[in-house]
Amino acid sequence: MKYQIFGKKSGLRVSNLALGTGNFGTKWPFGATKEESKLVFDHYAEAGGNFIDTADGYQIGESEEFLGDFLASERDNFVLASKFSMGTRKMQTSGNSRKTMRLAVEASLKRLKTDRLDLYWVHLSDGQTPIEEIVRGLDDLVKDGKINYAGFSNFPAWRIANASLLADLRGWSPIVGIQLEYNLIERTAERELLPMAEALGLGAAFWSPLAGGTLTGKYRAKEVDPNTRRALANGLLVKNEKGLRETAIIDLLAAIAKDNDTKIINVALAWIRQKYDQSSLSTVTIIGPRNLQQLNDNLLSLNLTLTIDEITRLNEVSQIVLGSPHEIIAASQLNMFGQASQLIELKHPVA
């Protein structure tokens, strides 16, 4: 496990693989018992991981409850992050308002058995609460010692940029990072979110790096367990192999895995880990194993280093259309400077 400072607006030192704990608990249709979760937590810690990511809504609060017991006297050895917005019950303490924020952080601290969170994410935009209210509320939580740092998850780039600027201009606690879905299938964050994060010095934490398991290749098998089949049918997080692009991506992952005598999962995770090595963007990959075998498969990816050629081939097969105005900008740069834009690789982000 390697460590890095998360973004340029904090001194927070985190491992390059974060442990996502959405599977810690059994109150959803899928998840792990407390005993299974403890095995995953302990093994992650033994491997050198220090970044734990949870949310008040994960397993209707049970994920935080499990972690409160697991962390105990070791609390100071971990970077603990949680989220609010969705609440633990429908229509109860949900949304982004200051009232919800206050109620949610107190409830999370109680379940986690701690007096502060190292990083608090606004989990999801409610499309209503003024961004000034959210940022001021987060600043108050920092001043009260309830949280150390704040970030945004699943928000549009323009709202995060507005929040970051607002915090800087008002002298409030800075927004230090974003959390977003990103993997070989889902690369649309390259249009706005990732260039914004690099330009503003925000750390980026990637959730669903395996596209809900699609990038392990396991859903190509005929036998899929009932819970997984139900999730696939409902479109819950799982991207699925739904077209020629997805098929080409998984075929190439399989070919590269064969060449390296490893599993498809290792190649998919190695790509996302290495993707921005040559940029100034600070990234963390959030893994979400349900059991010890899945965790071990995730950790093995740390032993694989892809070649430049392999990364290039994966970039090309999974490339997305950036759309307007990015393609107009690229064409204009080609005319003006005789070279193509590097927007996709984030080497020259557009301010």
C-alpha cells in the first residue's frame, strides 16, 4: 500500500486504496455479517490501508455501527470518512440542509463511537439547498471540531467549483476533495469533474472502480446468485456488458490479464490506479469487498504494474465522446498550435 496527501488543500495522508464499507451489514438485500465484515476490516488494516469510507445510509446505519466497534482504541490510526444526504430512513433527515447536516453528523458520530470525522462528504445533491448554506454548515462543523475536512460526492462540477470558490473567498474551511463514480466503463467524469478537480487542487476518490463487478468478468458466467441477478435487473450500480464497447473493454482486460498471468480484476484496478500518475491530480480508489476473498483479489492488483502500451490500449478501447465544447476546443487547439488537445489525459486542464 502506498500513501499520499489527498489533494492540495489538505495535509491528509491516505492510502491509495480506501476501504468502502457499503457491504458492512445485512439490512440491505446484499451485504456481510459482522463477523465477515471484521475479517475484511482487519485484513485491510494488516495490508497497510488507513482510509475507511462509510455513510449514514449504508445498510441503514449498520455499517457505521460495525465500524464503531471495529475501530475502538485504534481510531487514531485511521482516516475515517462518512457521508450525509440520504439519511438512514426514507423521508427522515435527508437532503443537504444545515438542519439535516447537524442531525446527521451527530447520529453518525454516535454510531461510530467517535468525537470527530476526518472527512465528511455531502453524499448527493438534493438540487434545492443553496450551496452557500452547505459550505457554511461544513465550516461550522470544522470549527466545532465535529469534522476535520469536507468534500462533495455525486455533485455536478459547476456546484463543486462554486462551493470551492465560496469557501476560499469567505475564508471558510476549504473543500478538499470530490468522490465520484469512475471506471473503464464510466469515464464521463473526464468531461468536467476531473479537469475541475485537478485545476482546483481537489483530491478525487473513485467509487465503483469495477463497475459494480462488471469489470471482473464474473457476470459473463451463466450462474449468477439471486441477489446479484436482482441487482442486475434493477440496474443497481452494475453497468453490465450491454453493448459492443463494454464487450471490447472486457475482452481486452481478459487478454492483458492472460499476458500477465493474473485476473481481470487486477488489470481493471491497476488501470485506474495508474491512470493519473503523470498528472498533478491526487486520486484514491475505493474498493468495496463483501468478503475476504474479494478483498484479497482487490489487494493483489497492487502487485501489477501495467505497461504504457497496455494503458494506452485500455484508454483507447474505453474512450468516450467528450462532446461540446471540448471537441470544439480540441479542434481549435489543433488549428492554433498544430497539436491535439490533451483533455482526456488531464495534462492541460482548461480553466
